[in-house]
Amino acid sequence: MTDTIRPYEPLTSENAALGLVDHQLGLMTGVRDYSTGELKHNVVALAKAAKVLKLPIVVTTTARNSMWGPTFPELVEALPGVQIIDRSSVNAFDDPAVARAIEATGRKKLIFAGISLEVCAAFPAITAIGKGYDAYVAVDASGTFSETKREAGLLRMLQAGVILSDYATLMVEILKDNGRPEAGAVYEALDMPWAKLVGQIAQSRAR
């Protein structure tokens, strides 16, 4: 873990991008730390909120035609028009097309989520740190196959300087101000009980 303490520089709509790595049907079947329904919900909510906040989004699969199958359909539906880059490399950042797509965003703060947490999310996040980016992982939009894998993946990322958070906190950090015109759409995209209450309170005061 790095000993250097840097001033807090928040995520914003202008400095952040999102990478969604290998949320594929075949891999979903092995996830044990979240139910399939909860994990799908979290990933789709993250994608929708990032879209409202106008973040560049890079989506990848690995060996989708031979091993792990396609991206789960709810995520594809949430991101119409977004190209999904297929690759063979274990680390998404090792694939030239993925690396180019990330670099083309022009953003220096990269948020990752993936299946599995300790490989699909962790490897590109750790690689990003080495390339001079700030890397974040949405841990509740990243499933894995055992508690040991989850704990080991979290520890390895922390040791490398990756910032761990949950999907909603990352998106609310980017929103920053509830007075922004897109605030209602962000909370709707997050699709959490407390977020719905926020929207209901706002609607009641607007009457």
C-alpha cells in the first residue's frame, strides 16, 4: 500500500470513465458472493447512472463465443449502441483494443467492475495504477466464486492502491450536487430504496 497521502480529488463527470469487464452469462452462474438477481441489479444500476452522468463506458467480454457466453441481456439493453469488445487476454488492459478504448476516453480516473472480482476487476485496476491512472472498483457490481477469492482480491487491490467502494457511492460522488438537473435521473437509475425515497421527498416538495 502506498505511503504517500494525496489531497482528495473527487470523481467528476469530466475526469472519470467506467469499465465493465466480463459480465457474461457463463461467469454469472459461478458467482457465490451475490445472488444473480442482486448482482445484475447492481451492474445495470451502475451502468444506467454512469450513462446519465455522461461517463465514457468501455464494456468487454472474454472468449464469449467459446467459453463464457455473451454479456447478460439486461446490461446490453441498458447500454444501447455501446460496442462490447471481445478479447482472449485474462487482463482486459492487456488487449490493445481495450487499452485504446480506455485511453481514448481521455479520463484519468477509471472505475472498474467485473466478474470475477479478483481477476476481471482487479487486474485492469492494478494495471491502471501502474500506468498512472487513479483506479476505483465497485465491489458490489463485481462478483466472484468464493469468499477466499473475494478477500484475496480485495486485499491485493488495497495493497496496489486501488480505491474500493460501492456502485451507488461512486455515482453519488460524481453527481456531487443534488441541485443538478440530472439528479433525479441518477437516483432513479441507482434504483435503491433510499434513492426512491429521496425522489419522493423531492416530488412532494415540488407540489
